[in-house]
Amino acid sequence: MSRRPLIAGNWKMFKTRGEARDTVEQLQQLLGPSLSVDVVVCPPFSALSAVEEVIRESEIQLAAQNVHWEDEGAFTGEVSTAMLSDCGCRYVILGHSERRQFFHESDAVIHRKIGKVLTTELTPVLCVGESLEEREAERANEVIHGQLEADLGELTATEASRIIVAYEPIWAIGTGKTATPEIAQNVHGLIRHWLGGRYSAQVASGIRILYGGSVKPDNARELMAQEDIDGALVGGASLDAHSFATIVKESG
Ligand code: PEP
């Protein structure tokens, strides 16, 4: 099955509304009108609407970096799926390692969020990945399988076919240390194999698996050329429109 590549830029806690607008305006100009891959930007909540106004008529799509699992309620500091859809979001990142590490998001919480998101039109982008210690102890595969098992839980094949997975080795995030294309392909292959065993070969072959971890203009092409790498989740290099646009062009 041919999977359309998807390149997402995770802006984390960077950019005011004005900065976000400028970046996405530049990106639009650099990419031009018809895109051969899905291009997604993930601004902080505070800039979602400002970015949506700029990209409304373009093919660039919008994602949020997190969401709560309830519809509404007394949950100070949280946002709901309806609020994200109202801002024009099509995707939401879940289980990013920074949320797991700094905000103690457990697999149980991530599982609840995925379940909620799948009742809406939003697409969850589930991040999984091992730490350096886990890789060195040769536990990477076990850790990733454990995350998939716990985060996806009892989802049906139809539900699972709507998710996107991002393999993000923690040791490669923001460190400048990219997984080699061989390491990344190996893990992506294992993830697809796990999905095939859990759901079906057909479901697994349709699910996009993105790589994230120090993707840059000079390593994107080699990573994207791997059979089971269907795109990238880009942090640092997505903050600059020129480098993000180059990554998109290298991936098409
Ligand atoms: C990320 O935060 O998802 C990420 C991959 O960051 P970076 O590209 O900066 O490593």
C-alpha cells in the first residue's frame, strides 16, 4: 500500500502569535501551492488560531501538541478535542516523550486520550521511543512494544487504522544525534510487524509511521528513503521556515 508521506513540525513552547504567523507565511511562500506530501505545523495552543487564519486557504494542516480526554469540566490548564477542532486542528500529538518525562503522563493517560480523540475527527499522532539507557541495555524493542500495547489497549482494527505512530528515540530528540537510517528502519519495521500481528497486515500496511529525533535538511532524504519510514516529526529544525521547507522538499 502506498502511504502518503507526512512531515510535521512540532514547535513545542516556542513562538508568539506574530512569530508563528510570520513562520507559516514564509513556509507557504517557500512550499508553493501544491504539495506532494502532507505538511503539518503544531504551534502552541496560544498560536493555533493565528496560524489557522494564515493557512486556511492552503494545503498546510494544523495540529495541537496535547489534549485532555474529557469533553469539558473543571480541569484548569487543559483543552478539549472540541476546542482543538474549533481552532482548525486536524491532528493532535499524544505521548510525546517530553509529556511523559516532564509532566508524568502515563501510558494509562495516553490511552484515555487516544480513545477520546478517536471519537472525534482528529487524528492522534502517538509518540513512542526508548531512552539511551534502555537502548544500551538492549531493551528498546521491549519498551516500544510495551508502549504500543498499553497506549493502544483494546482499540479495534478500524480505530487503530486511524492513528499515526511516531518513533522518537529519546536519545535523538533535541540532541543532534539522529538514529541511523538502519536503526530507524529496523524499529519502524518492528512497529509495523507488531501492528500486523495485533490487527492485520492490511491495517499495518496503511498506518503511517513517522521518525522523529534530530531530523535536519541534510539527513531527511536518507531517512525518508527507508521502506517503513513514512514521514517525520521535526522539532528544532521546524522552527525555521527555510530548514523545515527543505526537509519537506527532501521528503517528497
Ligand atoms: C520532537 O520534539 O519531536 C523532536 C523530534 O525534536 P528534534 O527534531 O529537535 O529532535
